[in-house]
Amino acid sequence: MTDIAARATRLLDLHRAPELLTVVNVWDAISATVVADIEGTHALATASHSIAASRGYEDGENIPVAEMIEEVRRIVAVTDLPVSADLEGGYGDPADTVRRAIGVGVVGCNLEDQMRPLAEAAARVEAVMEAARAEGVPDFVLNARTDAFVKGVDNALEEAVTRGKAFLDAGAPVVFVPGRLDEAQISTLVDAFGPQRLTLIGIPGLPSLARLQELGVARVSYGPMSQNVALTALAELVEAVHAGGGVPASMRILN
């Protein structure tokens, strides 16, 4: 576990650094290889939605956990970079799922609170960090996600602050608050959690990456949007072929 522990520490350091960590999410071995080979990539993160879709499942823990872990294993196997896995809500047993993920080389994960009662959600965070320590990975980067904005709850910002602080107190090093947040909301979250403790999803309408770095955000990821970009390129190729064209001149040979 020494190498895995070292990768976890590296991933944690990337989050704690003042430079914003960006991760363009991957969903299989070839997407992981392409992203890892681009200069400036320091870590990889999987997208559970994308992995599920590539295997024919709807998002929302419909994919069997064994299939999710197997796909993550294949991703870890093609890179020396630290890999964080999107493990949704933990597939019924977050601590055991994290143990299985660490077993294939994962050094961080997303865990959704799914707006469970706060005490329950915080206890799940604590259990995951305890499991990681028991597996010899004390610097495991749990990106504790709150769905306050995603689910459109009343007083979403206040709820995200309360939940995020509870997750940090339970041992999570960073908190993930997905949603279309404005600069004022982001500043409130950074002030509440501390600098380099907040992670966001890079959706249209978010402040620029440079501004997010100035605000003290730790990380920006892209969820299923990277797969959607790839599938858009595929759809556009099909449309071009149907219109009598073909492969664009900008195509790169990446595999």
C-alpha cells in the first residue's frame, strides 16, 4: 500500500496547493490514457454517470458496484497519476465500497450525501475516512458532496455551508458543491470551509478558472460533460458523413 498511500498524499497536496486543480473526468481506459497524456494533467477523476452510460445503465447507482469498481480498476491500471473515483452514494455501503476502490488503487473519491439526514451523512463520511486509514491510506481524498443545490432545496447555500462544515469536521479534506453557483455563493462557501476546501463542477455560467483560483477553490471537475463533448464529436462526424463529408482535418490519432 506504500505506493497507493504516496499517490493519495500527492492528490491531497494538489488540492491544498494555491493553484487550482482541474480534472477532466474519464470513463474508461482509452479516455484515461488520452487525458493523462495531455501536458498539464496532474490527476484523473472518473465520472460515475459516464461509466454507467458506457455500460448501458442509467445514472443513480443502477450499475452493479462490481462493474463500477472493475471499470475504475482498468482506468487506474493505465496511468501513474493519482485517480479519484466517483462512487455516487456508496452503493449501499460506502466504507466497504471505498475499501474495494482502494484495493484497485484509487486514492480519492466523491461521495454524495443525497440529502440524507445530516447526522447520517456525516457518519458515512467518518466511516469512509476510518476505512481508508484502516487500509493504510490516511490521506485518502474524500470529496464529500452535498446535493443541496442539485436537488434545489430551500436555503441551498445555508444548507451547503452547514453540511460541508459537518463533513469537514467528520474528516473529509474537501467538500464538493455541484451546481450553477455565482461568485458571491462561491465566496461564501470558501469563507465557511477555508481556502482549498471547496470543489466545483465546471458547468457553463461558472466564473472563470482564473477567478476560481483567486477565490480559493481547490478543484474543478467536469463530470459527464467530458463524455458528452466526445459524443458530440461523434454525432457531428455522423452528420458530416450523412451530408457527404467525412473525418475532420482536425482529428488527432490518439490511440
